[in-house]
Amino acid sequence: MKSKQIVYTLGYITLFCVALYFVFGILKLSGQGLSSMGFDGNIVEGMKNKKEQEKLDEKLEKFKEFMETMKELYDKAREDIIPSNLDEIKSSIKEGLEMQVEWQTDLLITQAMQSYSKKNSGFSFINKIMAIKGRGSVDEIHQMKKFIKLLDGDDDNSSSSSSSGW
């Protein structure tokens, strides 16, 4: 080992020992060392004193009471306003919307085929139905992929970021 490297290593070890002494000796990890230097309260928990903790506990209790009251009011309102057959209503609406999506998808496909003509060869008739220009932009490609999912019957459009209905 070179003497310069030995000196650096001894220096690092010395700094480490001084840091350990500071943490264990002066701070005493329990906060006693800092409290003897003029810092009040329980340093370890991060509170200046017990009064602040008590105030926070009181506020927490008040908040819990408020939340309990809100829950009771919500439950009462739910009983008074929300019908008991809500799940049946939801499923009926969902079924109706699914039928409408299926019908409109079939209608769109039919319209796409009807607009196809020999002079409009290629996919320009689909571009027209989808209201895209066919430039191959990222948004158009994304819209085409969503249209393919729609044709496959995949109803998961949760990732839809454009204002289009695809």
C-alpha cells in the first residue's frame, strides 16, 4: 500500500469514529444529549413537547367523530334516497348500453362497406368513417388500434385519451 493511501484510509476511519462518537456520545440516540444542550421535549419522536402530541390527539379524535357523523349521515341518506334494487338498475343500464354499442358498431361497419366504391379503392373509405386523414400519425394509429379492438368486441376503452368515441 502506498503511504498516501494509508493516510487517506486512516483519515476516513478517524472521521467515522468521530461520527459514531457524536451519534452515540453527544446525541445518545435517545435524545438525552440534545435535551441537555437546550432542546426541549422528546427529540426521538420528533415532537417538541407532550402538549403538541396531546393537541394532535385531540384533533384526531375530533376528526374521527366528524367522520363517524358523516358516515351516519351518508348511510341514512343512502337508505332514504338510493333504491334497494340499485344493482339491478345498474345491470339493466349496462345491458342497454352494451346493446347500443353493439348496434352502433354493426351500423358503422355497414356504413363503411356501403361507402366503399371502386374509385375509393384501398382503405380511404375506412379513414373517412373514422374521420382520419391516413397520414400515419401516432394518434391515428392509436385510433385505428382502438377501432380494431372495437371490431373484435373488446369493450375495454379505459385507456382512451382522445376525444374520439373509439
